[in-house]
Amino acid sequence: MLDLWLRYGDRLIDGAVITVKLVALACLIGLVLAIPLALARRSDRRWIAVPAYLYIYFFRGTPLIVQLALLYYGLAQFEAVRESPLWIVLGDAETCGLLGLTLNTTAYVAEILRGGIAAVPKGEVEAAEACGMSRATVYRRIVLPRAIRIAWPAYGNEVILLMKGSALVSTITVYDLMGETRSVFSRGYDDTVYLYAAALYLALALAVTGAFRLGERQMNRYLRAAG
């Protein structure tokens, strides 16, 4: 077992770094995109709410592996796509994998935030409006901060699920942790490499869990100080 790690451990760590990079960027971009999507989902205007609903329904209702295959293999079949600026993104496996992860997590996070927004007490919103705040100000200062606090545990779970789901980018030739694991396994068919991969994924999951618990404590401390 140790001999395998001495030979290929650096490759597994390099793959883990790619995994962390992809997940971190997808979470950051996805959160930014999910906020307006969640607000659109709650809009009273059907021409705004319906497209948001369809986007969320598609990406939550289809497997991530199918979404990645459609982006990387499906769109590549069209010459118009290959000759367009989109090919800069879709022609590179790692960038395409990042796009797929981002689109997927955006849908899930938008639905999480929608639930958080719905859980904000109406009395707080009415009190803010009674003080003369505009609707935009109410959302910026009252609704969204409270919604994020409410949705924080669920968002932490989504990040962990995304990290585990990111292993699927290896199916489009990305050498993330799982991609490197499969490559190492193909050299000697030693199942031990999967134990090392599992240990690394577990370590990443523990790190994410710890980070979110720390963030939750900081938010609680801030709310107590503000109260």
C-alpha cells in the first residue's frame, strides 16, 4: 500500500487540487448566479418566473453526468459551435467541467435560497417597509442576509454533494482526483488506489464541514452582537 502512495501520491494530490479548484470556483460563481435566479423564481411575473423554474427543473431533474456529456460531447457535434467563441470554453475539458458544475449547482443553490427567502418572517419585511425602505433595500439589508443564514446548513450540504459529484468530470477526460485515480488504477489494477482516493475525498468533506460550522458560529456571534 505504501509503495503505491510513494509512486503515485503526488499525482493524487495534484488531482485533489484540481477538484478543490473546480468546486471552489463552481460554488463561488454558482452562488452569485443563484441569487438573481432565486429572486426570479419568486417573481409574480410569469415571463420571469417560468424561465427560472424551467432552468431549475432541468438541472435538478437530470443527472450531472448527462449534463456534462451534453456540454462536452453533444455540443461538439455542431460545426457552428466549434467555430464560435463558445468553443474556447467547450473545447477545453477542464473549463467545460467547471461550466457543467456551475450550471448544476446554480440550480440547487437557487432553490435552497428560494426556501430561505420564503422562511424569512413576514413581520420583519413589513416592519422594514413601514420604515420607508424600498423593496430593493429590504431585500439587500433584511431578506437576503436572513435567507442566507437560514439556508446556510443546506448550502453546506450542497457544497459537499457537489464535491462528491465533481468526480464525474473525469468522464470528460478531466484529471481531477477521480481522473488521476482511474489513470493510476489502469497502470496496475491495484484497488488500493481507490482507498487513497476515498481518504482524500473524506478529508476534503471534513474540511468543508469544518469551514461551514466555523462560518455558522461567526454569523451567530455577529447576530448576537447586532441584537
